[in-house]
Amino acid sequence: MSTLAHPHAGTGVRPEAAAARPFMNPYLAGFLLGLVLLATFAVTGRGLGATAGFAAVATALASSFGLEHLQASLVHMKYWNEGAPLLNWTLFLLVGAVAGAALSGWQANRIHWSIERGPNITDGRRLLLAFVGGFIAAYGAKIAKGCTSGQALTGSAVLNVSGLVFMGAVFVAAFAVAQLVRKEWL
């Protein structure tokens, strides 16, 4: 028996994860995502996006403070949906995405509780960075009038200038910031 530590020790990777099924071919996954986007256009007349689902939940929560408060907000009234904000179709899209991810993870034997991180960062710091990054992404989605799904996938698919500019900005920002955060992962 070897006394050496597991090669992934301290990285958040489970030793049992080796038994997990391999990931899907990324080209096949991209093609299938394109078919889902096409089907969404055909069925709903709109593309993919998640921001409206979160806005619908926020509208439902805001309605608990009274209709006067709600009616004073143009943003909330946009998602009021005649008194049924939780019947927004993008909220169902989000629920389906979470359910599909859970089913896929279960099928591939990849469901487990862990904090994915590099060996040079603590769990607490990783969670803090994830929270800050999530807040920045959510704020950016709000001021950009759409999330990465809406702007990148849907906008680029219809050759929308804002979607193409957004994708370019994502890649430029990723390359610019990569050197600053790579020590957190390596």
C-alpha cells in the first residue's frame, strides 16, 4: 500500500469520481444546444435566456410588499404577467435546466457535494470569489438587458450586433483577467 496522497487531494476532486462516465463530446453538445435554441425559436418565437426567470421571482417577492410598490416599478410591472409572475415561461425553462442537469449528473455518476477549487485556495476564499463573481455577472446581466444565454446564444444566433459585441467582450475580458486569477486554480 502506498503512503502517497491521492493526486487530487485538496483540490475538491473526489477519488471516486474516476468511476464517472466521460463528458459528452463538446462539438456534439454544442450542436444539440443549437437544436434546443432552434426549437425554442420555433415553439416560443423567442430565444433562450435566464434573466427574465429571475426577474419574475423578484416580481413575485416584490408583490408581497403591496401592489402600490409593484406598480411604481416599471421593471416589476414588465414581469407582473397579469398577476401571475411565476407563470413566466423562462422560469419554467430555468426549472427544467436545473432538473435536466440533476438528471444528467445522476446518470453520469457525477452528483456529489464538493467545492471545486485549485490547491492554493481555501474553501472559504473560493466561495467568496464565486459569490462576488456571481454578483458581478448578475449586475452585468441586468445592465446589459440579458444574460450570457440571451446575449451570446440568442443574440449571436440571429446576428444581433449587441450579441456579437458581447461575445467579443467576453473573450477579451477572459484573456485579460486570466493571468490575475490563474494562481487560484493552479
